[in-house]
Amino acid sequence: MTRPHVLLPAPMLDSVETAMSSRFVVHHLRRQADPDAYVAAIGSGVRALAVSGAAGRIDASWFDRLPALEIVANFGVGYDAIDVAEATRRGIVVTNTPGVLNEEVADLTVGLLLATVRRIPQADRFVREGCWSTRSFPLSPTLRGRRVGILGLGAIGRAVARRLEAFDVPISYHGRSRQDVRYEYRPSAMALAEACDVLLVLVPGGVATTGLVDEAVLAALGTCGILINVSRGSTVDQTALVAALQRGTIAAAGLDVFADEPHVPPELCAMGNVVLLPHIGSATDQTRDAMGRLVVNNLASWFAGNGPVSPVC
């Protein structure tokens, strides 16, 4: 039986590529001297794309060059870089890797919140740079008495909320719909910001959420407010955020995502009230392996005639 041909526009984990190679004919685009010529040569036989964020935008320009394409298997829960509507129109299935990363991202979110509030990275640098021998580290703000707002109460948002219950902080949320949870619902991002002084951004990326946290929402969060973003850089107006931090419109921010990754505005890097992470929400060996297995399982299940394991369309 002929093995299906799968195209990787960008490298994946070695374990994922090895698992794919045992089941499929895998084409590694980044290894080619002339990628466009290579796709032109092999594109008519490619039945699957396996992609990650490093692959860039997956849209009609890709679909046009791969006329036999049946499935796009995405390494990650967010799939805003894939034109799902166009894929659906063409009968192409899109899958992602939900569930397996929820707990890891929730852990990171709470850790980033604590690091931002208690200024843990700044304290680490203070010790490493020898400052402790000459003066005491400044007192930090506290999580005690704060009101936490979760923007996007999906699976990850609910996992974060469960963890925050242990900190005995009041929790409210806003999302696409009201849920049967004990947390108080707010009808908009603005209303949520007005009701809290810690805003955790956990909405999916895409057109519907681009710039959702804008200048007005940041102003509503207030001068004691802290913004934590572990969703997508596009969900926060980054220019407005820089200005809000510079002007003291909000107190601090913890960011795992940015508008133009891996490029981070130098203004953010220069600020002492910001904690910056290189998009590592799910970046542990165990979780990334699980995500990779789900990518392979989606492809294997599809080509076995059993349908995808975790389709988004």
C-alpha cells in the first residue's frame, strides 16, 4: 500500500518527525535549496500538511499548490494562522492539539502572574548583579486583596481559575457565552477590566479577538492593574500596552506572547515592571511530546479512514 505524502513547511520535534517517517512519506521543505520549485515538483501528490507556528500563514496560496490536500494537522491548540474558512470551502480538514496542553499552560499562567506581581525575575537579577550586599530589594505589590478577571473561560481559562481558587481571590470572567460556573460573568472585555485589577488574557487568536484589549480596556484596568497575556500577541494592542506601561496607566504586565514574534519591542525589554517570556506556555518535554503524538494520530486516523481525532473543521 502506498504511504500518504505529508509536507512539513517547518521542522517539528525529532520525535514527531520520526513517528511521521515511520508511517508516511515526509517532505521537509526547509531542507530544500529552492522551496517553491520543490513544492511545484511534489505538490500534486501531497495529501497532508503538518504545521506549527513556524510555518507561517496557511491559506489559499498553499491550497492552490497542493491540489490533493485533504488535511492540515496543526501542532498547537491555536489555529488562527490557518485559513479555516477557505479550508472548509475546499473540503480540507483542519485539526489541532487541544486538551493535552491545558494544564501546562495553566501552570505557566499562574507562575507568570506570581512572577509579575512579586517581581521575581527582577529579584533574581538583583541577587546575581551583587546588589543585595549594598541595599535591600524594594517591596513588591501583592496578590492579596486583588480581583482577577479571566478574559476567555475556555478549557485553559477554567484550569487557571481552579488554580487561583487556592489563592482566595475573587474571580470574574468574560467570554463568548455565560457558563455554568461559580465565577461572576461580565458582559464585555471593558466591563471585566472595570471589575478587576488583574486581567488574564486567554482568548483564542483570530480576527474576532484582534486588539480586544485596547487603550480603553487598559485604562479601565487602572493604575494598580496588571495584565497577563498567554493567548496570542494579536489579542492585545501592543502599541497601546507599551504606552500604558510607560505612562503608568497600568502597573505591570507579564507577557508570553507578542505581536511580531520573535521580535519584542525594545521599549518592553527596557521596562522594569514587565516580565517577558519567549512563548513557552506549553513548552515542556512531556507536553510537546503529547502534542506531537496527537498530530501524528490525527494523520494516521484520517488516512486509516476513521476520521480525524481532534478536528476544528
